[in-house]
Amino acid sequence: MSADSTPVHLLGLGHYHPETEITNRFLEELDIGTNDEWIMERVGIRSRRTSLPLDYIRGTRNRDPRVAIEAQLVSQAELGRRAAEMALARAGVAKQEVGLVIAGSSASDWSSPAESCVIANELGIEAPAFDVNSACTSLFAQLWVLSRMRPEALPDVILLVAPECLTKTVDYSDRTAAVIWGDGAAAAVVSFRRPGRARIVDNTLESSPAGYEKVIVPRIGHFAQSGRAVQMFAIKKTIALLQRFQERHVDPARTLHFVGHQANLRMLENVCRTCEIPDERHHANVEHYGNTAAASAASVVSMEWEKWAPSDDVALIGVGSGLSWSSALLRFEPADDAGGLRR
């Protein structure tokens, strides 16, 4: 971590994706000018999950996003609850031990109250709760804010949640948006005092507000972005952040893995070629789950939770609207260094 921040212990990670699947075949049947070959060539996504009924998407193309929230089979808070329960179980932490809940996403179901309060209620947690929203970089921003607080002023156990139901914002007559988004959630249990399986040893957050109009989700309206410009921005920033990790955390005794923002498999492959990341050190789930925004990178690490070795470093990188770009380095540790916790 930088000199003005404090390392955070990661006790557990969790993820959840809804069951309903939007395949490339389904999108072909919508007759919006796309097919499996077109999608795979451009973004490398085969399928994605949604909280919406397929009949609703087929019948309405989600012309009115205000109706989508009522149509959802599972709420955004429910996604967050399920991811949080997995994270708590892996951390070996009871809900009653959580002293603070922080949530954040790209398009909350609620203007008020804070999404963290809704998720805490779903979990049965009575603790302070507030939101830190930074769109696709929300989970990184939550970590960044925490790392700059006084540890002695914080509770032992903190729950971070990034639930995303972006499909409710998609215009399903727009092939460029329809192929990208999937719904999902990620959650992390962290502590400044309790050791866990990993430490967050480096965490960054930067923004260029001059580009705020490049990616937008209106309060009531459809997702929109300047596609080509945003893709080039994402590639450039991801390469810069990954190269920074490669330069600052060189250790022949450790293995550096890469998990990028799950926006586009072809974009991630471009980054790996530039930064010389071999296939076995690149981890992704975008091909089968789409872009799950703030949940994306953390959900990849969570889905491989049991595979990480004590010698692994995992470079997580996020980019998103704002414009914003961020990173976190997870350093997995031996059981003895983690206080015997290997869940």
C-alpha cells in the first residue's frame, strides 16, 4: 500500500449470479442484427445471466426500464445477500460480528435508502451501513476509502458488497448494449486486525471527471457509452496498472496472476499480449457471465477461491464510468501467516 494507507486483510470472498441465462442464440432470435459469430468476434461473450424473465425481454425489449425493476425475478439486494453469505461462510464470520456494511453499484434499485441498508436488512445485520458508488470500480473504491481510515476507529469485521443488475438498464433493441451486460454480485469480508487468507497490499483509485459522459446510466433510462473511445481507454489504463504491478511487485518466489475488468474478452486478450501474461496466469469469467460491472473482477477470484496458493499474487484491475480506473493486489499467504485460517 502507499505510505498514506493501511493494509487490509481479506477474510473471505463470495459471488452470485442469477439462474436465468441470456445466450447468444437468444439474442439472435430477438432479430436485432447480431449472431453468435458477430458477438464472439467482437467481445468473446457466449452467454450472460439476468435477473429479468426472458419472456419479458423477448416481449418488450425492455423499452421502459421503469418496468424492469418490477419485472425482476430477483432483486439487486438479493444478489448482494447471496454473495455476502458465501463470503461470510468462507471467512468463518457470523453475521452478528459484522460491524459495518458498505455497498456500491452502477445502477441501484433504490435512490434512497442506501443499498447497503437494504442488503444489511436482507442479511439480518444491525450495523452502520452506507454506500460508496463508483460504477464498475465501486468495490475498489470501497477498499480505497477504507484503507485511508484510522483502523482503530473501525470495527473488527467489515462487509463490502457490489451487487449489479445492469440488464434492467439495457435497451434490447440495441445490439451493442445487449451483448455486453450480465447480472451478478460479489462480496468481501475484510478486517484491519483479523488475519485472513490474503492481504490487500496495494490499492489505487483514479478518475478523470472530464470523461463522465462517456459511460452513463440515467436515473430512468438506458445504458449508453461511447463504445470505441471507452474500449481504448480501458485497454490503455489496464495495461498501465498491470505494468505498474509487474514493476513494483517482482518476486521470483511468487506468481503474479491477472484478473481484469470483465468487459470484453478480446480486450483482456489484448492486455495479456502486451503485458506478456501467459494463459495460465490470466483468469476470466466474462465468456460465460458477461460484464457484471462492479462485481466482475472479484467474482472471478471468488469462483477460483479454493485454487489460490500461498505463493500467489492476484492483480485485480477495474475501469468504469466517471471515468475511473483502479486496482488492488491480493497477496495470498501461508496458513501460519493467516492465523491458521484456510477456508
